[in-house]
Amino acid sequence: QRGCRRIPSPSPSLARSCRQSPLDVRLRVLSASTPEQLTALKQALTELGDEYQNGELMSERADEDFHRIIADPTHNPLIVEMVENLWRMRNDTPRIRHAYQENCKIDSVARYKEHEAIFVAIQARDAAAARQAMHTHFERILSTLISAQEAEEFEALKNKTMASRARFSLEQMKVRA
């Protein structure tokens, strides 16, 4: 058949990961959390709490470590890749990086408490609580990013409107006359 391309089959591990339900993944995270992983997660949480000195964000590594420690035990390449891509985008996109840093400065207590709730739920092997804590955390982050985007777009529109007003102002018309 001319014009048709054969789409390669996904790798067996990728195909398997696509068939997993979110519940399977959550249960795998909870059951796969070894004492070592829980210790590493607790260490990342402690470092997350210590990241602020004098109100300034000193490091963001603990936050990234925290999320990777949760993703890795899933052994699900889609989830691991998603976490890696989110951090890559956050680190490599200046607007997102700025919004993230501002969010961390503004609400460091909420940020810490969200991570703590995730840790406590995973430690207790409570899938429903872990899911809810993760949703709460990501919802706040997305809301903050959207608000930052809206503020940026509003500022650009305001500047454009002010420039237009200045161009058609009576003072400008007097200068042209």
C-alpha cells in the first residue's frame, strides 16, 4: 500500500506500562516502597524543609529527588519519563522556572505540608490518601503556573493598550500637527 507507513510496535515493557491502570501503579508504589526508599523519601522531605534560609530558596534538588524517589519504584517507564520530562521542562523553560521559584517563595509552608502529606500516606501504605495528597500538590502547582501565565499575558495586554492610548492621545496629535 503506497503512502502508508508501518508504525513500529512499542517495546514489551512500554506496552505493559500502557496497560497498567492508575490503581495498579499506586499499589505498586505503596507495596514497592522499601525501608530504604522510605528513608530516602524522608531525607528528601527533611532537605525540602531545610531548603529555605532567610526566606530564600537555596536549592530545588530535594523537591526533584522527592518526586523521583516516588516514580522510580513504579518501574513504569511512562511515569518515570513523565517525571523526568516535567523536571526538564521546569528547569529549561525560564518562564516556568521563574513561576516555580516564585511559588516556592510565596507558599513554602504549603509546599512542605503537601510533600509531607504524600510521604505520610506512602509510609502508611494508604493509596487513597497518597492519591489525594498528590492531586492536591499538583493542582496547586498547575494553578500557580496558570495564574503566572495569566498575569504575564494581562501585563502584556495592558502595556499594548497603554501604547495604543499614547499613540492616539491628544498630546500626540498636537505634536503631529
